[in-house]
Amino acid sequence: MVKKNEECTLDGSVDRKGQPAVRERTGSWFAAILILVNQGLATLAFFGVGVNLVLFLTRVMGQDNAEAANNVSKWTGTVYIFSLLGAFLSDSYWGRYKTCAIFQAIFVVVSFWKLQYFDHFTVLIGFGLISLSLSSYIFLVKPDGCGNESTPCGNHSSFAMAMFYVSIYLIALGNGGYQPNIATFGADQFDEDHPTEGHGKVSFFSYFYLALNLGSLFSNTILGYFEDKGTWALGFWASAGSAIVALILFLVGTPRYRHFEPTGNPLSRFCQVMVASIRKWKVMIPSDGDELYEVDGKENPNNGSRNILHTKGFKFLDRAAVITSKENSIENADIKSPWHLCTVTQVEEVKCILRLLPVWLCTILYSVVFTQMASLFVEQGAAMKTNIANFHIPPASMSSFDILSVAAFIFIYRRFLDPLVARLKKSNCPKGLTELQRMGVGLLVAILAMIVAGTVEHFRLKYKDNDCSNCEGSSTLSIFWQVPQYVLIGASEVFMYVGQLEFFNGQAPDGLKSFGSALCMTSISLGNYVSSLLVTIVMKISSTDRMPGWIPGNLNKGHLDNFYFLLAVLTTADFVVYLLVANWYKYIKFEGRSEKVEGCQHV
């Protein structure tokens, strides 16, 4: 219940009861911090599985390096494909809060069926992380202690293999559906039309990505160490516990969250624009956009009370908003249906997505570079000297340098680089680099990272042990030579992925904010699939009678450095295309909000 003279938000957000959100009682940093902690714990759980998955596949499941790298890429890609499902359900029907809660539950909830007794234990089938923990402990990590650097596990039954794949793909469903919505839901806690909270919303995405990386720090170090030693079930149980705590914390904040109502199926709105445009393909488009059909912002149900201003691009779609003589007739309600006549805002929604797609396509190759950190970087590290005295460094734990780099560069960018660029630009805008400029910088740093990784691999091969039977620890070059490539990948993430989150969330129409965040996730998804395809193509082309390809099971017999250099060349070509697309892109413009809520103050 809104009390008299209480200050409500200006952006149209509501509380859990559907009443206008009161600024003092909802949202802001209290709710955002709960969401950030939730994200950190959920990420710890997810990366507790993902960070060492390539080693689990090679040591426990018995796959070779190329097959394991491909399977990790496919699994990670599937995680982010599910983000589209989560975004669709959120924007259309469930809303962001309900979608986050449901998919987090899928991530961890377990349901048991007693099947049959084998020796002295009961076989249990579960879902998500608990299922993975159970199947690993009961079926896969056999004999006990296997799955470490020196003791591979035995063969597995078809049932055990099926249990494993069902488990990890349920994790993919739960995490994938949750990820794009939690980022947008966190941003929803800030009123962008309020001078103070507006700055908080911009900062939130940086802190969100920082929480994501700090959450994975524990997975990449402590959990990674124990899993590398063969205690896989313990690592998976720790992940399950973290995910349960994350869900509880998320639910604790329920009374304080701000919400935006879902706006209905966006696919039908898109189809209406296309159908109306085709029906009027002979209609003349007026030169003045003000003559096109639009409704008052207060009456617009699809856009959070904000209309989108008309733009000149994609003019053929403007026909959907042209008012014909028939449509001027009040009596002809049939012809005034959205399948005949669409608003300018509805048309601009379609234009907006069409403009975003080329930018999004240019980010996919960056994700190909990024995904190497979870696969080939780990395999490369395993083939280097991993011991300091008697202490073994798990190859997957090297990604902690990426995380530390992300934390450092977020601080450097926010505190030093962004203000410096803003001063050099001498503009009234407080921002330094635009989101598109930051994404371009991210591509450049990624190119440098691949050149460095290729150079390190070149020297690793120079100091290889030619008499080794497998490639683990078979070079005298220290694994710490990988630090620069991890640091550069971390720096590129701050520019690319944080820039992407801000760009797609800010440029998506109000009714498609989760879809905007999902574009970031699907970029990573397709990057993983492209990486898998690229590895397959490279292995086929590079394999000869004398050499088993660039990425064989024994890396000492291949040329992983050539693969890294190939990625550098492809990313350079992608950067050139990106420059053209970024120069072509036109930013979306909204009408200001003017709606007042009775009983609330607006200042």
C-alpha cells in the first residue's frame, strides 16, 4: 500500500504486490547486493563443474583432448542457448523474479526414485548438481581415487554415461535460463530516471561481472585443486551446497525487490509488423515520421510506458504504421487490428533488434577466443611444468589470474581510464568510452592474447620431452608462462563482456530487456559451437600420415601454437568488420516518462 507523499520510482516499477514501488522501501543497493551475492555463489557452483570439466572428460570418461575440448564447447554453448528460453519466458509471461527462482531451483533441486540395490548402496537418480554428485560418486569415479593426474578411471556402463550427460545438461538448463534474467533483474532495482540511482544502474553491470568472476575464484583454486587430485564428488557436492545457499539468499530478498510486468509474446509483435508491412507494400510512406500511427505512452502496454522515437532506417517496415484511408474509419475495427496497423514503437522494436544483430554477430568470434580458457588453455597448462617444489598446480586453477585481472581492470577502468577519456573528449557526457568503443578495445586485447598464447606454446614445444608417453607435465617450461595470456583475456572481458551487458541491456526496448542480456549469453554459446566446429575442421585439414593434427591427444606431437595464431588472424578480420558495423549503428531513443502515480511524490 502506497502511503501519501511517499516517493515512488519514476520508471514504472512495482513491488511484489503490483503496487507502485516506493523508493525507500524497495530496490536500490540493498536488493542489488543480495543479487550480487547470489550471482557469486551460483557462479561458484556452476564453475565448480565447468572449470575442470575438460579434465573430468579426459581422466574419468576416457576421452582424448580434441573430443573433450569439443564436448566442453558444446556443453557451454548449450548453457547459453538456454538463456534464450529463460529470456523469452521472462519477458513474455513469468517476469524476471519468477523466472530466476524457477531456473535456480532446476539448477539444484533433486527428486529421488529408489530403483534397485547393487551390493550395499541404493541407486538414486537426481536432477542438476545433486544428480551429478551422486552419479560421480556411485558410478563414475571408480575405482576410488581414480581421475587424478596419474590414475585414469575404468570403463563405464551406458547407464552411468547417460546419468552423467543428463545431469550436466540439466545444470545447463538451470544456469542458462537463470543467467540473463538475474543480470537484468539486478539492473531493475535502480531507477534510471533518478539522478542518483541512475549512476548506480550503470555501475551495477561492472559489479555484476566482478561478482561472477569472484564467485568462480574459489572454484578455480580450492575446488580445482581437490578435483585435480581426484576428489570429484566432493567438489560437485560443494557446488551443490553453494547453489542451495544462493537460492535461499535470493528468496530472502523477495519483499525488497522491484519488478516490471511482462509485456506478452514479443514474437507475435514482430510478426504483426512484418505482416502489416507486407500487406501495405504498395502504400506510400510519408516523409514526416509524425504522420505515422502512435498511441500515447500511458496507453502503450508493450513498452513500460515509454514510446520509441521514429528512426529513418529500414523504411520498408514503416508501412506497418502508415494510416490508410480505410484505417481512418472508426467503424472498421477489424482493419485497425495490429495485424493491419502497428504503432511506431512496435515498428521501432523490430528495427532495434535488426540493428543489434550485426553487432551481436561480431561478438561471436571473441567468444571463440574466450572459450579457449576453459579447454585448450587447461590442456596446454597440463603439458607444462606444474610443480613448485613438491606442490602441484592444477592447470584449471590458472584461470584465477583471469579473475584477478578482471577485478583489477574493472577498478582501473572505472576509477582511472573512464574519467581520463571523458576529460580528453572534453564533452558534457560524464562517460568516457561508449559501449561500442569498449567492445572494440576488447577485440584488440583478445587478438594480443592469442598471439601471446601462441608464442608461449611455441616455446613450450621447444622445451618438450620427446620421449614422453603422454603430454601431461612433459615440458620443462613452467606453467606460470601462461599468466600473461590469462591476464589479457581478463582485461578483454572487462571491455567486451561488461560493455556488452550495458550495451544490449540499454539498447533493447523496455519489453525485451532480458532478451538483450540473453544476446550476450548466446554470443558465448555460438562462440563455443564455432570453437568446436573450428577444432574439428582444423584437425581434419592438419592431420597427415606424419602428424596427427594441430591438437592431438599428445600436444607434443601437434602444433597448438598454429591454432592460436589462426584465431588471432580470424579475430583481426572480425575487428575490421566490427568497425564498419559500429560506425553504421544508430542508438535507440526513447520518449521521456511523464506518468504520475496517485499518492506518490515524484522529484
